[in-house]
Amino acid sequence: MNTDLLLQLLVNGVIIGTLYGVVAMTFVLIYKSTQVVNFAQGEFLLIGAWVCWAFLVHFEMPFWLGFPLTLVFMFAFGVLLQVVVLRPMLGEPIISVIMLTIGLSIVFQAAMSWIFGVFAQPFPRVFETESVNILGLNVQPAYLLSFVISLVIMVGFFAFFKYSRMGLAMRATAFDQQVAASLGISVHRVFTLAWAISAMVSAVAGVTVGMVNGVSSALSFFGIKVFPAAILGGLDSIVGAVAGGLIIGLLENVAQFVDGEYLNWGNLYNIVPFYVLIIILMIKPYGLFGTKKIERI
């Protein structure tokens, strides 16, 4: 058994798993606030990556300036999307809003292909070195940067929900929208902030993956891959999102090792998250940390 390769893949799994966890938290954030599953989440990654790429290539900005501007742009984009497109859907059946997010994903993909073309574009070189050696393991600087940023985002989410006034308002809204409104909480503002944060955080993942693999429409598939992580942890649990992301990240890389060393199927890395999705829905449909709802008739 190639132990060095397995160790390398496990480290990669932890790093990419934290990125999955961060994106899964955005699924949870929107679901807890609005009870809607956002199937356009992958397109948020795609838009963020293309915007950052445009800042760096067309406007020739340094990364330290283009990346923060991308986050500001995506925050404003999330606000605009919620106010213009999603707010008029308040009071409509949840399935209608979910179908709207599916429609938005198609529109966003088409728009990005129209603006930037259908061919993958390499991300401008951001770091001087190709990889960093840590305890004998080679790790790409983009993944190290994403790992640090992901940890900061996770800590920020914890502090935001536990100590900030708006974070407490979002928790109250997630628990019961009518009660929250009766207490003077602006439900509209909570919804807007949830979508804005979701778009901004997703851009972090989009830029990271774009730096490693280039920017193309394939980035949107990242959001679909993260969905099993959100289901595994529980769609209403921030902690579950982080745990689900780490588990999926590790399982993917272990599957890649097993496939490459023994099975030689060639696609186990891509499909193992969906095997996990099917199994968890059969055994524990509310996820590992999700709240089980009991309805009495």
C-alpha cells in the first residue's frame, strides 16, 4: 500500500473538506432563514470566480485588491438578487421558490458563458511557488489560503450567530418567522443578509478552485457536490455543515486512493458524495446533526 500517497490524499481531503464545509454553511444559512434550498449555489461560485478573474486579467489588479473587491461585488449581488428577484416570491409555496433557484442557475450559467465564453480560462499566477512542502507533503498555496480563510469564516460564523444582534435576529427568524416579526425583527432584512453572505462566502470557494483548476462552467458543479455534505450534516445545522464537509472531503480522497490502487473504476471520486447522499437519506434523513421534526395530527 502506498502510504505516502494515502497521507497526501488525507491532507488534501481535510483542506478541501473545510472548503466544502464553508459552502455547506451557506446552504444551511439560506435554509435556516428562508426554508429554501438554493440550487443556484454553485453558480455563486462560478460568478465569483469569473468576476475575480476579470479584475485580475482585464483590469490588471493585484490579487490583494481584486479578491476583496470580488467579495464586495458578490455581497452587493446577493442583496440585489434577493430584493429584485426573490422578495416578490414571499408568501408563495416553497416549491415555487426552489424552482426559481433552479431557473436562476440556468440563467446564470448561460450569462457567464455569453460574457466570458465557453472555454476554461487559466487563473493568473497569484503565488510564486507551485507548492509548499509541509512535513514532507506538497500542498498548493491556493488550498492553504483557502484553508486559513475557511477557518476564519467558520469562527466568524460562530461569533456572528452567538454574539451579534443581527446573528441573534437570524436565529430567531430561523426558529419562527412570525414570532420574530412580532418581536420587531425585520424578516426582509434577515433574508437579504442571508443571501448576501451566501453569495460572498461562495465566491471564496469559487476563486480558490479557479486558481487550481481554471475558471469554467464546471465550477458550478462544485455546489452540487457540496449538497450531500449539507444533507449529511443536517440542513439546519451549522456544525453539521462543517462536519459534513470534512467527511465528504475525506471520503472523496479515500475513494480516489482505493479506486486508483485497487478498483480502477475511474470515477469513484466524483460519485462517492452521492452514494453518501442516498445512504444518509435512507438511514437518517435529517442528517447527523439535523433537528428531527415531529408532526402531530
